[in-house]
Amino acid sequence: MTYSIKLRRYLPLLPFVIPLLCIFVVNSSLFEDDPVSLSAAITFDLIISTPALYFLTIRKSTIPKSTVVPVFIIGIVIASIILPSEHQYYLTLVKTWFLPILEISIITYVIISIRKAFKQAKSDNAVDFFTLAKEASAKLFPKKLAILFATELSVFYYGLMSWRHSVLKPNEYTYHKTTSTRMTLGVFIGLIIIEAVAVHLLLQSWSSIAAWILTGISIYGCLQILGILKSLSRRPITINKEVVTVRYGIMNEATIAFENIKHITPFTQSVEKTDGYVHLSPFKDMEGHNVLVELHEEMDLSGFYGIKKTFKKLLIYVDNPDQLIQNLNDNIVS
């Protein structure tokens, strides 16, 4: 039994053994004796056996099945490097015929998944697009890459496509209407545009390519700020049956179970960093706070691009704090 458990721990390493053995064989005298047969076998092992073995090791785990694709591509890269060019006949066939089909299939699958998320977000106002994007991305990419992709996709969606104002429900609470955040972010966008025009005109006489590159970066920066700005009104704080989901646009969020809430009280006092308080808003004291949520146990606040921060005392700003506190306390008691 003990040996079985130990063996399972090392199963994920098995797919990496094959490439090492292939590298060893190519650099040994065995390959010199029969390069044609061994090059075919090595190609098969790297692009078929290794991804297949990798799939078998992850199929019952939480690792996305789509990670088989990078393993396949890595196998092609390794084969291209270690095999002599005159013995890459089968590898060339794979690159010429199979790889383009795979690329088209991946792009099509990603587009379909994104399109489904867009349609679902438009058809059901109760569905949060950022949540949909994270769920769709988790099926396509590894965890860290998935959150990066979902964040970029959501910036694009909120910045350019989400123009219809959502109707606030009784269990939802805004946090952007009575602060200066919208004005501050709007000023940032204006300053970036003015600076981009000035820099573009300045660099145009020296290098048009550099001028347009910096202009493109400025446009993307404006899109990011606009996406964050609009996500504030599209992602309210929500109270559900057993949890409260606190959000600050696409920048910060946490889902807190009622049973983990120790106290939720009005709180406007200034705090020190050493006191262990964490702000829901990344603007912290510039925006202020009026509600304190204290927990029994620590949990993570998920930030921009998946950056996490542990908290036990969370400071929140809400447009209607008394109503939120009353609603939460009623739910906790019941």
C-alpha cells in the first residue's frame, strides 16, 4: 500500500522520462547504427506517446485536459532540436499537415467558448461575465494562464462591449456612485490620451514605428482603465443564500461564507498597515471605507490577474452600508 502511494506521487513525472530517454538515444551509438528506424520511433514517442502518457496521468486530476496541447508542441520542438535534419521526414509530415489542423481547432474552440460566454452574459443579467470568462478559461488553459486570459478578455468586454446598464437587484449593492473613483479614472484616461498625442507627434519625426508602438500601448492602457471603470457598476456586491460575494470591479473579489463572518459593522476610522486590515478597493485611503467585515478564519482576496492577498479584517466602501449590514446580519442570524 505504501509503495502504491509513493508510486502515484511520481506518476506525473513519467511523461518527462520519455524525452530524456530520446535525447540519450540520439546521442548514443545506437542511433548511429540505425538512424532511420530510431528517428521514426523517437518522433512517435515525443509527439504521440508523451502526450498520451501525460493525459493518462492528469485525466483524474484538476489539471485542464487542454494542457496536453503544450506537451504535444514541446515534443515537436524537442524532436526538431535533437533529430538531424536528414532524419526528420515524419516530423516534417506532422508539421505540414497535423499542426495546422491542430492550430485551427484550438482557435475555433477558444472562439466558440468565448462566444458562448458573451451570449450567456448578454442573455442573463444575473450571470457575471468575469466569472464566466474564468470558468471558460479554466477549461482551456493552466490555472495561472487562465486567470490572465480571463482578465484580458474581461477588460475587452467591459471596456468595449458592455454598454447596457444592469438593473440592481434587492440582494445587490453598489460601491462606486458616491466616491470620486470614476472621476479619478476618467481623468487618468484623459491624461493618457493627451500624453499619447503629444508623444506621438514628437516621435513621428524620429521613428514612425516607435511612435505607433507607444500610441498602441497608450490605447491599450486607456482600454484597461475603461474596462476597470465600467466593471465597477457591472459587478456589484451580492448576497446569496449562504455567501456574500464582495467585489471591486475586476480588480478584487472574495466569496465569504456566512458562517465565517464574525462581525460586520459600520467602520470609518483610519487604520494603520500594522493593524492587519485589508482594503477591498485597491485605492485604499483615497477612496475610504465605511464597513468592516471580520472573519473567524483567514481567507484569500483574489486581485487583478489572480494576485492573492490573505485577510481576516476586510474594509469595504458601500453606497448603502446600513442596508448591506442589516441584510447580512439578518441572513447570518437566520
